[in-house]
Amino acid sequence: MTADAKIFAVANQKGGVGKTTTTVNLAAALAAGGQRVLLVDLDPQGNATMGSGIDKRSLRHSVYQVLLGLSPIASVLQRSPSGGYDVLPANRELAGAELDLVDLERRETRLKAALAAQLEHYDFVLIDCPPALSLLTLNGLTTAHGVIIPMQCEYYALEGLSDLVNTIKQVHRNLNPSLEIIGLLRVMFDPRSTLARQVSDQLEAHFGDKVFRTVVPRNVRLAEAPSFGMPGLVFDRSSKGAQAYLAFGAEMIDRFRRDAETTSGQASFDARAESVS
């Protein structure tokens, strides 16, 4: 793998937290900032594929064939027509990968091996992981340098965060010593909610600078955009949600431009994460 490509898994074991919305819109925001971006859709639902403007139903080949070694990755990559980034697409066929990968050698590192020859072409690779711990998720975490965790500011989310952190620590220990948590992104945030503000304050108190400055508000335009096959910041760039993801993209670019070292504070983050109940 090249040292230049920054590979991030966008993950949360809880569904419905804006994971795919974050992956698609961060990809578009980074591309708008002049970065070369690849989005890898590892979710059998193929929502990131559709949200990027690619019809998953018409795919002849997808990430499924790449993982099984049936198609070279270069022949499967597609371009998001509106997002300005490349996509390794997915569809329902990927659901069968769990069974098909079980008996293969190096089953947890198939994606990492497939991507290796392509990384020189990108500045950022974003992996949209399924909302469950599976072989697909393990492939994403084994490939990534870091994890971005989108989460809602509610108490159930705090409970689930401890489980996710433990999963990441196990992958770090057993499969990918380079893996770390890049940060937590507060999404679907309603500033009118006292509970949301309290949980947000608790996150900042526990995790400090591991909480991204950007806060993504609950926004109907972001929710509408996938049905039009485009990222929210392309669908309505002036919306509050789009502006938030543009700010998040700028924050990511600035973070890695200022300091390529992202491992500082990880030990304290892990210790604090274990204390969240």
C-alpha cells in the first residue's frame, strides 16, 4: 500500500445512524476539495452505490466479484456522475459473500489485497461498512488505516459505542495493527433537543479532540438526495446538511495537511471509551 492514500472505514454496528449518508457526502466533499477519492461500498444493500448515481441493478460486476478474485478491480470501478469520485459498487449479490468467503484463504484481507494496486491513484479511500460485525466489515477494518464513527447524540448510541470500540481494538490487536479511531462525527443533530446537547457535551468530555468539530444537523434535503441518485451536497449545496458535510471534508483535509500523525491520544481515547456505559 502507498503511504499517501488515506483509507478510512465508516462504521457503526448500529443501523440507521447516517453511516452511508456520511460516506457518500464526505466522498463528494473531499472531491469538491480537489482530492482524488474512491468510495468502496461493502454493504449488500448497495445504498452508497445508488446514492452515488450508479444503478446497482444493472451492474455486471461488483465488489462481490473483486472479493472472490473473479474480476480485477480496475474493470469494476465506476465514476459517480455527479459526485466527482470513483466507486467500487455493490448490490444484493454481495449478501452471498459471507458464505463464499468462509473457505477462502486470507478471507479477512481480500479487499486489502485487491485495492493495493489502485491506491496510488487516490488521496482518500472511504469504505462504507455494513451495520454488523461480519466478514465484510472485517475486510473493511483490516484494509483501513482508521475508522470514522458517525453517531446520533442519544444514550443508546453511547452504549453501542463501547461495543464498537472493543471490536476495533480486537481488529487492531489481531488483524490490523495500523487501525485506529480517527474520530466521532455527530450526525442528525437537533440543537433544540436538550438530550442531544447533553449527549454531545458528554462525548466532548469523554473523547476530547477525537470528536470532530463539524456537527451535521438533521436535514430533509440530505434524506431526499439518494432518491435522485446524488450526494446531498450536489442535490442542494445550499442546504444546512450539505454545508455541514462540506465543512467536514475541509476539516478532514486540514487535519491531514497539518499533521499526518493521527495516532496521538489513541490510548487515552480507548481508556475513556471503556468507561462509557
